[in-house]
Amino acid sequence: MPFALYRKWRPRRFEEVVGQEHVTRTLRNALRLGRIAHAYLFAGPRGTGKTTTARLLAKAVNCLAESVEERPCDRCRICQAVNESRLIDLIEIDAASNRGIDEIRDLRERVRFSPNEARYKVYVIDEAHMLTTEAFNALLKTLEEPPPHVIFVLATTEPHRIPATILSRCQRFDFRRLSTAEIAGRLEEIVASEGLIAESEALTWIARQATGSLRDAVTLLDQLAADEEPITVERVQRALGAGRWDLVSQVVEALGESETAQGLTLIARAIEEGAHPQQLARQLVEHLRAVMWIQWGHTETLDLPAEQMAVAQRHAHALPPEILPRLIRLFTAAASDMRTAWQPQLALELAFVEAALACQQVRATRAAPAPTSALAPSPVSLSPAVGTPAPLPSAAAPAAGAGTGGLTLEALRERWASILKAVRAQSLPTEALLKSCALHSVEGNIVVLAWPSELLRDKFQDPRAKAQALVEDILSHTFGSPVIIKNIVARKTRRGRSPTEDPLIRRAVEDLGAQVEEE
């Protein structure tokens, strides 16, 4: 009888488990030392190998191989019985459908009997968090004083719902979500062994869609392999109901320019071409998340094709950093609302309209006249249009004839927006931090910055962070002569609260601190 690919390729030895070496290594060492616990808790996201590892543990403790190092050998009759799901001493219980006290009382009666053909009876309780409170209480007595021939493995995706009394009697192992690269690598092995034809980028698409679940990825691969056609990116997108990335990019560009009508038209076009509104919202969230990470200088963790990375980098220079968290929350909420919405497309359209209005509001705020208070930071002009790549200036261009006499408080305020733009091109954390200070005064070639707290001042002038040195270089280049910055603390703030309550400024402080630690 043919098996689904995820069952056919289920690991049969510990070394075949993908991405959970911290778990399998500890279990193998416990087997080698003879330190088998009577109860285990396997916690982690779905599709990461919890039940598979529980079955491997059952094989290993009952394997007939003489050498402990070889267990499970996958050759003896016990291992074969587990592989074929016919070992009666391995009892798998679905707690979602057997969650009551009567089922657990029945289990307590049966654990007294010795194993039929193996050394240990292994009970694997899947989705253990679904058990009722009464069922947990009934199970507790058995976990406290279990028979020596019984091992319990509780598997759950929600360990916080397991009572503390149960947790304290189990050895806990946390399974982590798999990376895109780990899943794609496993898919390549399966494709090669099964004689399938698949584009490497298509497998990456599948891996990314699986969001850390290897089982979901293999299931989708199995679905695509059924047509006996080469697995291409286009086929994967059709199967996922995903929109073309060029349309996703255009939607983001319309969003940044507050072109509401154009954005709604693009969304409608993507859905007409087969994209599902929920999947399209997820693509927007994924893309905006990548933009946010690029703005904060953390591109090493992004796993995007070159074309998508280039688009995300362009958008990172065009979208204001302070608006991105709100945009991501809007589209994330829309994707969640679509599960119960009678018209999913409407939830996405409303999220886009609200996001476009938010971008328009930021543009209007940044274009407002500078405040008259000496302690208020000057506004920053909106970044270039999303549709065109933003330049990356190394410094603000100096004015014609600028020199020592050109540096005045008025001249500095007039050019503060372009200076901040030049700082942003070099360091987003420094730009965000600089926005929390105010231009206090100019004394010759000395620019005095007023900071609302010692913490922000110290972070800025820390020589290891190089933030002050960067700004001094840009000011010197702007005015054509050496400029020195002097920092003072002025505790008055515009909004009557500490600027470190602003998440953008707080993140800038943390990032500058991280740079110092790395150096």
C-alpha cells in the first residue's frame, strides 16, 4: 500500500531527525548511561518531530541490538514492529479525542500489566494539553509511582497548559522550529531519492510556507509531486494561492505613496489571478518584516531570493521606520480576521486603506514646520518615493561657499533634515537616537545637542558606538569645516514623558549597545 511521503520519510534513527540535535543527543547519552526516565514531556511547534522522536525512544529502549550505541538498530524484530505500527507495547493515545477521566482511569488499570514482547511499555500521549483537569489529576498518581516497566511520553504544542504538578514529574525537551534552510535541504534529499524534478527556488518557497514544520513541507511536496510535472515556483505559488511578488511589491509601493485606489486595484488583480486574500496578507507581512529587519541592519537572518532582497532593500530606504510596526500589525490582524470573515478580501482591503492613511499621516507630520522650542527636534522629510530606489549618500552635500562662518543655529536647523537623511544612510539606530535630542545652540564650530536623559547622551557619545563620530563627520562635510559636538542633558520633553518609552528610540539604544558589545 502506498504511503504519503511524510510517513515514508519519517526518521527511523536518531541521526535522521532534522534540526533537533539538542534533543536526540541527550536521549542517546541517557540510553548509553542507562538513565532512562519514567516520564518525558516533548514540547514544541507542530511538525518538528515530537511524535517521531517518541517512537524512536520506544524503539531504542526496546531494541534487541547488543551494543547500546547501535540502538535503535532498525533491523531487529522490535524495531521492525515499531516501523510497521504493530508493536502492542507501544501505545499511542490522542488526547484530543481521549481526554476524559474515564480514559485515564482505564490507562491506569492497564499500566499494571507487564509488557507483552518488549522490555518497556511506552505510552505516547499526543496533544497532552487537551486532557481535562480531572484526567490530569488521575494521571498524576501514575506519574508519581509508575511501574518500572512503563515509560510515558507527553507531546504537546502548548506546554503552558500542562499543570505544574505534571511538569515537575517529567523530563522536558523543547523542540525548536526548523529553519527554511534545514527544511529545504531535507526536501532536496527527498526529491533526489524519489526521482522528482524540482527547482531549487521552488523548494525554498515550500520550506518558507511551512513556517518551521517539516511535516507540512513534505505534505505540500507530496501534493505537487502527484501531477508528475516539474515542480516550479509558478506551480508552488498556484498551489499556495500566493500572489506574484511583483504585485506584492507594487502594493507596498502604492502603500508608501498613499495611492489607495491603485493599491486596491492591485489587490483585486492579484485575487483575480488566483491569490487567496489571507495568503496575500501573509506575503505583505513577510515582506514588511524583511524591510524592518533591513532598516535595523539585521540582514543575515533573512532568507530571501536575490530579487526579493533587492526590492526589500529599496523599500527599506523609502518607508519610515516608525510606521512599519503599525503596518505589520494591521496586515497580521487582517490575516487572522479572514478566518471567520464572510468576505476575506474586504478585511485585506480595509487593512490596506488604514495603512495608507497612516503613511499619509506620517508624511504630513514630517512635512509640518519645525517647532519653535529650542529643545524640540526638527522634523525629517519623508523618504524618496517607493517606486524609485533611494540614494545612499555618505554625507549631506556642503553648501556652496560654506565655511566656518556658515555654521549657525539657523543654518543647522534648515539643513537638519538632510543631515538626518545622511546619518540614516550610514546607521539607522544612530538616526533614531538623534531624533530624540534637540538642537540647543552653536558656539563657533561647536554644536550643542540637548539630550533628555543621561542614558541617551551616554549612548550617543560612547566612543565604541561611533555614533557621535559619524554625526561630526557628516556635519563637518556639510559645512566645509571641522565641527565638534558637545552634549548636555535637558530633562524637559515635548510630550512630558521619557523618550526611552518610544520603542523606536529604545530599539536604537539597544542596537548601539549591541554594536559596542560586538566590538
